[in-house]
Amino acid sequence: MEVNIVHVKSGKTLATLKELSTKSTIGDVKNKFQQTNPKYYADRQAYKTDPRGKMLKDEETLEQIGIDNRGKLFFKDLGPQVGWTTVFLTEYAGPLFIYLIFYMRPALIYGAGAANKPYAQVVNIAAACWSFHYAKRLLETVFVHRFSHATMPIMNIFKNSTYYWGFAAFVAYFVNHPLYTPPSYGNKQVYAGLALFILSELGNLSVHLAFRSLRPPGTKERRIPKAGSNPFTWMFHLVSCPNYTYEFWAWIGFTTMTQCLPAGLFCLAGFYQMAVWAKGKHRNYLKEFKDYPRHRRAIVPFLL
């Protein structure tokens, strides 16, 4: 059978792909189209059955989406792509090194006199917490995460890095400043925030490991995430994305520990973005799985 590839915006026919069958998948269509237009590698292509419809998954067959001989598929160019792993490593390595520059080389930022002023204990703890968080993120990117999509638009690497790197410098400047003052309630406040940070980081890691077990290597399979024997995963009883819940709590702990306004702003900005992601994933779970637990919320137990 033959399938016409039509540009989603202009309506112009870009190619007519031959030697396809009703059992051919969208992945097969991408490979065929790449043979006629090498510029458009598979990860750069997206297809729809209607210009305003949703993008089709690689595993869907032409039969499943109702495409017969001489049928049309609407093509969208996603633009130059970059691997998720590359993006994550870039956006997470930056905050680690930027923060440590402020912490370890204060004279470069605040002037020569800053090097002679001793840090409060909470400043050292904050540097350790920040470094642990981003070192964990880097290691998870390499050894834990399994991505459903291999790539994302290359501009995301600049957008994401601006966010993470910019906030790293913002927070680090004030926490490591020679005029920084410790929290109002002293060590009690510091250790309370530290305890929340550590527990939340462990919870975040536990959930990432649970997500990893849901997807066999080399597949895009999706399953309903469920609580396991690890107590930190019991949060799945309440929310769809407990990794975001724990991350938000970790930054609440960091903000409490440092009593630093920029840290609080970073926490709030992160929560807003994670809430958007969590609500989107929650909706997808509800659509995809008929038996998905209806009592769960997206990110905040019982509320959101």
C-alpha cells in the first residue's frame, strides 16, 4: 500500500511512501520517510491523522489509526533534537559546579577579604546538601532513569540550563555571602531542615528506582506505579508523582535550614513546574489505565 505524507501546516505533499502494509507502524513510516529525506531522522519526525490531532506513537499500526491505501499522514518537523541524557547531564552539572565556585572560592565573587571570614556551620551543611542533590541527579541520569523518548528539542538544553544554572548562582550568592546570618532558631532549625532534606532525598531516590522497575530495558512500556516494600514508595497510595512530592519537600527542608529567601523562591518555582508536569502525567495515567486508582492526586496528597 501507499501512504501520502503531507506537511501539517502547508498541506503540501512531501512524499508518497510505498511498500507499506496495514501492519506497518508509525516507526516504519519514519524510517521510510528518512530514506527519502535524510535530514529528517526518526526522532525529528512526528505524525498525526489530523492536523489538529495528537501525535501518534511509534508502535501504532496504520490499521489501528484507520489509514488505508493512498491515505494521508500529516508530518510535523520537531526540529533538531538532542538526547535526554545529554540535556540532564548538562543542566545538572552546572548547578553543582556553580554553587561550589561560590562556596570554595568566595574571593572570586565577593572580593579578597571574603576568603578570611569563616563560614557558619549551616553554610557548610548547605553546600554538602546542594552537592549531594545534584551529584545524585547526575548518577541517576546515567544509572537509573529509563526515558520513554530518546530525544527532546535542542533548544530545551538552553532553556533548562538557564533555569538551573541561574537559580544555582542566585541561591549560592546569598547562602555563601560573607554577611549571611544563620537561621533565627539556631541549630534546632538547621537540623530540622536537614532531617527533612535527607529523608526527602531518600524518598526521591526510592521512587526513581521504583519507576525504573516499571519499564524493561529498551522498551517504552508503561505500567501503573504501585507502592512496594520500601516505605518511601508508600506515597504512591496518595499521589501519582511522589518523586516530585519528595523533591518539593527536600527544597522546603533546604529553605528551612538556610532561612534564605532565594532558596525559597527556587523551591516555589520548582514546585510550580513540577505541579504542571505531575498534573499532565496524572491525566495521562487516568486516560491510559481504566483501573488507575481514582483517589490519587498528582503531587500534593489529598489536595493537588
